[in-house]
Amino acid sequence: MELRNSTVMTEFILLGLTQSRDLQLLVFFLILVFYLIILPGNFLIILTIISDPGLSAPLYFFLRNLAFLDASYSFIVAPRMLADFFSEKKVISYSGCLTQLFFLHFLGVGEMFLLVFMAFDRYIAICRPLHYSAIMKPSVCYALMFALFLGSFAHSFVQVALILNLPFCGSNQLDNFFCDAPQIIMLACTDTFVVELLIVSNNGLLTLLCFLGLLTSYAVLLFHLRGHSSEGKNKAVSTCTTHIIIVFLMFGPAIFMYTRPFRIFSADKVVSLFHTVIFPLLNPVIYTLRNQEVKASMRRLLNRHIVR
């Protein structure tokens, strides 16, 4: 294994989304407006589900947690990126970089697991309706969330542990607007083949398996719905279609970013922007716009507290 003289890395310099000042201002304005409009919407979804006893089904329990995870995820990258647009030198400490990496993957993988649990919930509701209340009881839902956080922690811990052992020398410039494993590993001054393989297995393989599993499960559900009554079928198909849209929005960019060798592609930053900033804020909103119960409850909540 080739190893040059290494130094103690204390900070990284983020090169940012773009070097064009005009484009930076445009992106800043668009993301800020999007952030200020959609983020409160996610908190409104959480408040609506908590305040309405009629939204106590496991589906809404998981939707509430999805909105919480997505809102939390949006705080990992977007605020710093917005602040960095006005910084001449975008510096992040080594520990700050690894902290951002940890929570980025902790919340991201948590969302993936949550989508799997939501697919399981729909499978039980559609294919085993008589056993639904017995299987998807509150204790099971809380146990699934505990497993989600435990699995997410293990995943993120492995990410950080693999990078902590890497020696660095030379450049400390990360060609991105946030810290992620591929960009950090490419700065290491040693053969990183094994580390890359482990990261791809921990990230890419997990993402791909979840994606394929979810598509298969929804294909089975849609096939099973062919024999249902028209009213129940339309509602279930609408719910499954919404879930499938979220699956593609969530997993498409992740598969592009983590299931390939660590090389720089021209589309990397654009895909990363949608994956870390845009889509997480949109996911719960898409669910809500296609869910009549949540929309009706939200209107009642707004009428009760705002409209007099």
C-alpha cells in the first residue's frame, strides 16, 4: 500500500456549488424562498397529525416521523450552504466535517428505513386487512422506529470510523458544498480501494437493495389491488403511487451518488443539491397533497387558529 508523508488534517475548504457570482445569487435566492416556504409546511404536517386524534393510524405515525426526519435533514446542509454563498473562503473544521457526514447519513438512511416500514404498513393494510390492527399496533410502530435509529447509528458510525483511519496530505479542498464520504476519501494519500469498497457496500448496496425491495413490494401491492372494489382500490392505488414517487425521488440521486466508483462527474453537484436540499423538503408535502384526510385536518387546524 502506497503511503506518502501524512499530516494532521484540521480543516477542509469547500469549493461550493458554483464559482459564478451571479449564479450563486440566483441559487441562494431560489433555495432561501423554497426553504422558507416548504420547511414550515413540514412542521405544519407534524402539528396537524399530532393534534388530530383521527390521524392516529400507523400510516400517519410514519408520515409524521418522515416529516420530522426530512425537516431535520434539511438543517444539515442548507443553512451552511446559504451562509457560505457570502463567504470568500468556505472553511469547515475536520471535526465539523465528520459531524456533518455522520448526521447526513444518520438521517438519510433513517428515511430509507422509514420508507421500507411504510411499504410494510401498506402491505399489511392491503393484503392482510383483518390482521392489520393486531400486527401494526403502537408497540410495533415504536419498536420499528427504535430499530430505525439503531440501524442508522450503526451505518453512520461505520462511515466515520472508516474515514478516521485515513491519512491525509496535500490538498484539503473538497469539490462540493458539503462534506460527504466520496470527496473526503479522494483526498487521502493512500490506496483507498478497500475503503471505497466498504463505503460502496455500506452506502450503495444498502440503497440499491432497499430500492429494489420497495419497487418489488409496490408491484406486488398494485397487482393485489386488481381485485378490490373501486372506491377502496382508488384510495389504495393513490397511496401506493405517492409512495412510489417518493421512492424514486429519494433513491434515484442516492443510487447515482453511492453505487459507482469515487470519481468526479459534471452532474454530481446538481444531483447532490436535489438530494440534500430540495427532495427532503418536498417528500412530506407530496404525501400530504395526495392524502385527503391530512389535507382536511390541516384545513380545520388553520381555520381554528388563523381564520376567525
